[in-house]
Amino acid sequence: LLQQVFGALSSSSWRCVASVVGPMQSAVQVTGLRSGRFYASRLVATTTAVAEDGQQQVDFAATSSQVLPFRTLPTPPGQMQAPALAQRARNALKLKWNLPDETGGEVIQRYELLVTPQPAGWEGAPADEQGFTQVYAGDERSYKLGKLGPGQRFSFKIRSFNVLGCGPWSLPSTFTTQASVPAQPEPPVQVASSKDAATLQWRPPAENGAAISC
């Protein structure tokens, strides 16, 4: 019998993980356990008696053994869910994230958050070979990336660390800053003229995330 331990033993949480018939087998491997978790195990020996009619079997359970506590080996964390959007503005995106589903049995110490493309004017770490730039490293579960332009699209991914190392990168999530009014256009340029007409030309201003209608 086995149960995962969350502080104190629970009399209703024991479950049978292996059943051995006969006295010859004295070891069993239990699979499907979680990394770095505490478990308790005990052994119950059962005697089966056959009624005189030879048809009905009756099981007699002896007193169980003492409880053996043990812990599985801890591992680095598992893959995290992609970062989620907490807040969006014209010049900023705030991201949030949860603990990984599998912590590896150790405390999560910190997170690393990457973004692509690199924000304009970025003065931190350079981008890696895949074009991702580290914008946050710490133990908080949210981060606000500022100094962005309106209507810009960014992709993020994250990973976590415990004492044994880092987990794999999450899948990317993509968000766009809020759109804004167009940028101020440059003055028009005269490209041709006649005695009663002139041709003016200009460059379209930055759309800032929304198409220019007029």
C-alpha cells in the first residue's frame, strides 16, 4: 500500500500499488510517482482459505507492517505554460505566469522571460540566435515590459529554475500593444508645378497599429 504524504498520514489515502501471489517474489517496482515527493508505504500479508465446498474463498489480512517513508529523487522543473497577458497599453505589455505543473519536488527559485523581436532602443542583453532577448530574470510571477510602440506585436516564452537547474522553455505566446492615432506626418513636397497647378507628394506616417483611413 502507498500514499503520497502532504504533512500527516491519512488513513483513507492508502492505495494498493502491487499485488504479489506466493512467497517467492519479495520486491516490486512502483512506477508513476512524482519527482522529489515524499511517500509512505506499508506491506499487508493476506492468507486465502478455501471453504469446505471448494467454491468460496475467504481472505484473512494479517496486521500490516510498519510504515516506510521515502522520497523520490528531485529533478529540474517541467515545462511551464506560455505567459499570459495581464495588461495591455499603447506603450507596454504586462505578462503573468503560473508555477510549472511539475516543480521537480524543489522550490522554484526564479524565472527567465524572453521576447522577440527586440524592443526598439533596448539597452540590455543582446538577442540570442533565435532572435529572443531576455527582458526579465527574477522570482516574481509578472513583469511589465515598457517603452514599446503602439500596435507592435511581440512573442514571449518563459522557463523556471530550481536548485537542480532549469526546465525547458514554454511554448511562445504573442500579444500586440494597443493601437494609437497615426504619427505626425512630414510636410508635403512639391514635385511638379505649372502656371495654374502644383503636384504635391508626401510619405504616409506610421500607422501605429491601425490602418489610415484618410
